Amino acid sequence: MSGGIFILVMAGIGLGAGVIGGMFGIGGGLIIVPALMLGFGLDQKTATGTSLLAQLLPVAILAVLEYKRRGEMNVGWGLAIALGLVFGTLIGAKLSGLLSPPTMKRLYGVFLLAVGVYFLFGGTVKAPAAKPAPVTAPELE
């Protein structure tokens, strides 16, 4: 595959992950990693590291601004989750270093199956009786 075609294919994977991410809040683990493993033969760890690198920049900023414009966002909750993500991704990356590539691949498969089974057969999630008060946080404008 020539360099230009390869870049277009990688950008296409990113575009697909971006559309799905903007719609459902997912992308790296469910779109990019499988595409890199199945389409390009990367092992689990390299696909995960590559996916995380692709998401390093604030790639979701335009989607965030759109959801904010429509009032479909809790900024305080999102910032608190982001704080947890900073440390959670570090812990996950360190844990992955302790596991063999075959074990990582199996664990990833179990994760994907669990998510799939839940969405296929899981019950519906009911909204809370009262909407929790949003946490005060700086506004994104």
C-alpha cells in the first residue's frame, strides 16, 4: 500500500471512529483498535497505543461544542470523569505492560462480548426520578 493510500485509509478509520464517537461517545476501543488489528495486523498492545496516540489531541472539541450548544452536557460531570480518565488510562497502560499479548487479546475479546451482550439483551436503563443538580464548573464557550 503506497504512503498516500495508507494515510487516506488511516484518516478513513479516524473519520469512522469520529462519527461513531460523536454519536455514541465511543471510538478508540470499539472502532480504531479492531480496525488496526484486523485490517493491519497490529497486536493488541500496539493497536491500543496507536489508538491512544490518535486521541491525544482534543479531537472531540467540535462535538463537545455542538452538544454544549444544544444543552446536552453536564460540564461538571464531564470534567470530573476526565480527571478520572487521566489516572485510569495511566493505570490501564501500566497493567497492560504486565500482561502477555495473547492475554490482552483475550481480555479485549471478553470486553467486546460483554458490551455486545449487554446491548443486545440487557434491559433498558431508566432515567433517575429527579435530575441531579449539575456540579458547578467553568463554562465551555
